[in-house]
Amino acid sequence: MSEQHTLQGGGPAAARGGEPAAPQGEDTLLAGIEAVLMIADAPVTAEALAVSLGIDTGAAIAACRQLQADYDGRQPGTRRRGFELREASGGWRIYSRSDYHDLVSDFLTAGQTATLSQAALETLAVIAYRQPVTRARISAIRGVNVDGVVRTLLMRGLIVEAGTEEVTGARQFTTTGQFLESLGIDSLDELPDIAPFLPPDDDVATGDDIDLDADADEPAAPAEVGLEASGEPAGT
């Protein structure tokens, strides 16, 4: 049986065969927690970490607090990092340290007037046609990690956070008025139909039959649409 993980919204991950993982050394344990937190798109609960790593919840919390002290430079021989581990929304997540907000903001907004990358256009198309949609669902449709692209689109004002998904608690995203203005349209109803841009027998105009289990190297349908309106490329 293959190992399955459900990290979005802090849900637990099942160990191989449903059995707890084997005991591990401290360094391996800390590294395992870091690996999980690095790919989670929402705070991960201590219970979920415990199940994933085959330890009890108390040990998971203690390990998170040890990593927190490490990143803050409070452990002997450590330095303060540019990121930090915070306890938020009932779970744990790694964030850029607030001290460097201006630096990160400048990095993300540098070259805002430049044309959007192909990856950004594809991600924006997915959000436009599937909104409200979570980051994990966008990644599933495109077959790649979209964290950096989503941050760029947020900084450019083309998308905005729009509440959380009821089941998972993951943040959802929708397009903004600036997105409509960039396309030169007044409402989402004016977006072109997806079907004409797809192969004849692959009509997913509503987006409801996109195969989220398709291989990552297969192109996702919304990516074929780009951001064309009335046959003309959208401006940025």
C-alpha cells in the first residue's frame, strides 16, 4: 500500500500500511518535521505531525518548540534565521520572519510592470475558471507547486484570499477587479469558454470533470486557455 499524506489544513497523514513509523533519532525527527512543514499550505496540527512521524503528540510539540528555538537563535551555536516557526490556527507553520517584510515585499514586487510568466498566466487561468479555489487544488490541476506564483499574483493584486474551504480549512483564492480591468472585461461572465481551446472530446467548460489524479507531466486543461479574451492576449 502506498503512503498517503493529507497535509492541507493540518489533516493527519497515514503511515505506510496504517502502522506508526519506526522510532527515529532526534535529528531525523526534527528533519522529518521540517520536511512536512515545508510543503504544507496551512498550519499542521501536532496530532497530524505525530501520526506522520510515529510519535506521540507531546513529543511532536516538544520537537516543534525545539525547532522554534533553533530558528530564533536561542539554542547554543545557532543563529537567528530569516524564517520562523509559528504556532497558529491550532497548528504549526514556517513563515518568513516579519523583520524582513520589506525585503521580501520588494523581492516579490520587483518588475511588476513586466509581463507575467507562463506559469503565472496558467495559474491565474485556473483561479479565474475554478474560483474560489485552494492552492492545493491549483497544484493538482497544474501538476506543479504553485506557492511562489500565487504569492506573486497576490502581490500584483490580481487575486485575493477569499475565506477558507469548509472541509479542509485551506485558504481559497479568487480574482480581483484589477484582474478584470487587465483583461478589459466587466465581469467573469465575459471570460471565453474553455471548450474551444481543448481537444474535441475533452470539453471541460465548467471545470467539473478535470481529472485531479492525472500524472503531473500531463498538461492541465485550464493551462491551455491562457488569458485570452475575444481572441486577443490579455495585458498585464
